[in-house]
Amino acid sequence: MSTEDSHQVFICGSALSGQPDNGNLAGAKLLGPVATAKKYRVHSVENDWHPGIYESPGNGVSLLGELYELTKAQYDHLESTEPPHMYAADTTLDDGRVVTAFQYPKALIDENGWPDISESGGWAAHKASR
């Protein structure tokens, strides 16, 4: 749940704990591991630079990640460090909560033919397998 002063954000990419961009969270509070509802897909975008997630009802899977609570300043900083084309969107967790995640336009994924890694066990597992 997000308010004017704080945001709960689902992280499933390079800002995860132990990943190179975790510092972009600027000390945000880790609330713990979570998973999305089974309605999302993730692709490896820009030659493994970052994941691109999007909603795919009827063809989605549950994505693993972490939930963080960010102040407005932390959220603004994170948003400013997101790769091009990423946008904040409501994202449903497997327990029904709706939080924010930075998603990626499916049309750009399709246009570029970036690989679907939805079944890889998450971004960190995908990167470790490379």
C-alpha cells in the first residue's frame, strides 16, 4: 500500500538484495521476500541489462522478488535511476495486496525479441546462470 509519504515497491531485478543496483533503494526498508500473482511475465531486456516485467493475464507466472517500503525521497531517487521506458504500475502480489513495481512496455519487448526468462526462478537466478 502506498501513501503520499511512503511507497511499497516490488523489486525483482538488479536492485534486489545482493545485486549491483541495490544501492538505488537508498537505504529503503526491506519488508521481505514476496511473489506476484500469477499474471506477469519477465524478459531479459537490452542484452541482460535489466528485467522487463509486464502483466500477462491468462499466460502469466508468479514472479519472485522483494518488497520494500520507501519514503517519498527514496522513491523519487529510485524512479530517477530506472532504465529508459520503465514505468510505475500497480502490481498484484500473490496475497492480493497491490503495490508498485516498475514495469516495461510489452510492445518494446515484442519488437526487440528479448528472451522470456519467466521460468528462470527470478532475475538473480537468471544472472547467476549466465
